[in-house]
Amino acid sequence: MSSSTAHTAACRLSLTWSYPTRHISIPRRVLAQAASLHVLRKRLEPQNLSRGANSRPSILTTSQAVNMSTRSGHRVPIEPQRVDAPLTQAATFLVVTIARTPDAARIVRSVLSGIDGLAKNVAIRDLSAAFACTVGIGSEAWPSLTRASPPAELHPFPAIYGQEHTAVSTPGDLLFHIRSERRDLCFEFERQLLDALGNAVTVVDETTGFRYFDVRDLLGFVDGTANPVGPDVPDSVLVAEEDAASAGGSYVVVQKYVHDIRAWNKLSTEQQEAIIGRKKLDNVELDDAAAGQQQSHKSLATIEDENGYEHDILRDNMPFGSPGSQEFGTYFIGYSRRLWVIEKMLQRMFLGDPPGLHDRLLDFSFPLTGTTFFAPSSDFLKRLDTGDD
């Protein structure tokens, strides 16, 4: 979040707490940090994007958005394929493979072309719950399913073999990123979706995530601070004129990480902060290490091109787990206009920069999956069920 946005939000907070007998002052730095975390946690629909297949996204002005909200009062569901939909309290990450039969492809096309109606059927039950579903299609399924040329960068997730850790590559033809403020809406949509798909698909991974306190992961740190905001979102997330046929879509990479919480908790807070690159309590960013030295996770996940321009991705990570089974994890999901940005980030993490100095977070967090998808525009999905098989 920009410093001006944080300052504005902070100014809306009272600078003091008044009591009959006491007057407690709160430092402006603490207020600004609290405002930053509040905006990150809520991420209340930073813009309304219209994803035409061959056009750049359009963004509602602030006055238009306010007027629409005032008139509708949550009467309109979130539009389909909103990769920048609000952060929610619950999410389901569903990855499936498609049976290699003509009937299976036909069924899947029919379901995907009508998924807007399926989502509306669930979302209408509580429009304040911010229900949304984003569909991603994998590279192997793309030709037979879409009968269209693939997006320019779309290819299978490449396994990365570091000296100590490996980013595994796992199968997946379709991703359904299902999210809502209510867990029961995610459940009901997934039930109806799988009923419609039937034997045409096989579930290979189903992960249920939840929001943890002030958008923290189970390691105790705020997650998603580096996300783009405002007008930077479409520029970072949505394919544009560089690939006109795929304009309005987004590349999606998912990885399911499990954490060794016991080993992590044996570290001191200072050791944990050095690995992450931020303070644990207030999320303040630490200085980067000198060139050639061990870099923090924050530094390794910061990607610049050859001209020194920094490229952002949009993360919607979610904690998952079960204390009873000693499972603690983070489901990483990153949306990007440019697939190479996420791939370079993972290479820096697993191979190290400089090589050999891998991301120390990987000593405590281990990927079980790794799959790449492309989330096309909603118009593209609607056209899937047209033409001859």
C-alpha cells in the first residue's frame, strides 16, 4: 500500500484515546502501520474490472462505484473470473484432471460455459458474503478443451531442483479457486460443481483454507503485504496487448506447502524475522542483506527485470491444516500478467541468489504440489460450448 494511502487511512483514526482520568497518546507510526494492515486485510474490491477477450480492462471511477454500491446494496454478485476478488474468510482450492474421452471434454465445456449461472445460484443466497469463483485451465487440457491457441507463456509447471529442496510438478487440468466469507457457500458451490462434472473429472487435490487473524500465515507473519493495489492491479495481473487473444486473462500458479511448525517454533523471533525479512509483530520490512549474502524470503520473492523495473504478482494465499493431525500449511496461489515473474521468483527461492543460498523458509516449508494454469476472461469461458465437437 502506498504511503499516501496509509497516511489517509491513519488520519481517519483518532490520535488519542480519552478517558475520564487518563489521556493515552498513540504514535503516528503505529497508526499508519495499523491502517496498512487494515487495508491489506479487507482489500475491499480495489476496482471493478471488465475482462473482454480482446480489450484492456475498464475500471469504474470512485464516484461510479460509490453510486452503484449505494443503489444496489449488495444486490449484484461479484462478476465471474474476478481474479482480484476481495480477500475472504474461507476458500477452497480444487484441482481436477479431465478424463481423456470426447464425452468428458464436452461435459466440461458445458459446465465451464455456464459456470457464471452456477456461481450466481450460490452467491444470491448471501450477496454480502463476497462469493467468487475463478477457473484456471492447464496447458495439457487447453487444446482439446478450448480448441483455441494457448496463451503465449502457458506450459506445465517446471520442477525446480535445488541443492537442498525441490519444487515438485504435479498434474492438474482445471483449477477452481472458490472463495467466500462463508464456508458453507464454498461447500455448496463445490458440491453442485462436482455433481455437474460427474465422471468427466477426477479430483487430485482439494484444500480448504481459512483466514487466520490479521491475514497471517500459520508461521505467525502477515502474508500478502507486497500485493499490488489500486490501478497497479490490472497492470500486474491481466494479460494485455502483448497477447491480444488472451487479453483479460491471468496466469495462475499454485503450490501446497506444509510447515514443520515444531522446528519453526524452536527458532527465536529474531531468527524467524531474518528468514522472512519482516518484523513479526508489526510487519515492518527489514533491510535487505548485502549482495552475495544470505537473502530473506522477502528479498528473494522481489522480482526485477533487466531494466530494474519491479514486477508484482497478486497472492491470495490461505492457511490450512488440522491441529489434531498435526498438519499446518499455506496454500500459495499467485496471479500474474507474466508467468515468467512467478517462475523466476521460485527459481530464486529454490536455487538461491547467489546460487546455493536458497530461501531459508524452505527448511521449514515443503511443497507437496506445483501446477500452472491460465484463467481466461469470462467471455472466453462462455464461448466454450459453441461449435461442433
